[in-house]
Amino acid sequence: MAEDWLGTTGFGIFFILFGILLYFDSVLLAFGNLLFLAGLSIIMGLRKTLAFFFQRHKLKGTSLFLRGVVIVLLRWPLLGICLETYGFFSLFKGFFPVAFGFLGNASNIPFLSALFRRLQGTSSMV
């Protein structure tokens, strides 16, 4: 059952990327946003999703991300995707050093591990 909702989130990401590749097609972007948010809220649970997005220090990123979704739904895709991207990065800025550290440790390629270690040290976790 959880795999189905993971697929929904994956299709959401696919439709967002495909909508960007097709010169910001607003229908594909809107459909991708809805699938992504629905899949994410079902995977994490509605209460945990709301708790994650509406933490005090993440309200700026949440408001920008959700405004971007609404603007894409109102058929202003370029402005909406720009707002969503900035909101996404401000929401998940504490996760990126952890992800880069994992990729740096998992990688056996010397150049990539050095690059990921350097990227991991650029941001501080709170």
C-alpha cells in the first residue's frame, strides 16, 4: 500500500520535471504538484506533514512553496516554479548536508567524495 503512494509522489516529481522540459506547461506542473503533495502527505501522514511544514522556523519556506503551487494552478508557471524552488530549498536546507555526507561516504570515487565533503561543510545544521 505504501509503495502505491510512493509511486504517486514519484509520478508527481516526474510530471513536474516533464512540465519544466516542455517549456513550463502549466497543466503538467499543476498535476505534478497535486500528485507530489498528495503522495507526500499520505506517506508521512497528514499530521506529521502539517507538523513538518508549519514549524515556526520553516514558515517562510512553506509560504513560498505553497504560494508557488497556487500560482502554478493559476497558470503562471514560470513565476510559480521559481517560488516553489526557493521555498523547497529553504524548507530542506537542513537536510542537504546530511544527504551530501551520506553520498560522500557511500561513494568510492575520490573526486565525488571530496566534492560531497566540501558541500557538506558549507551549511550548518540547526
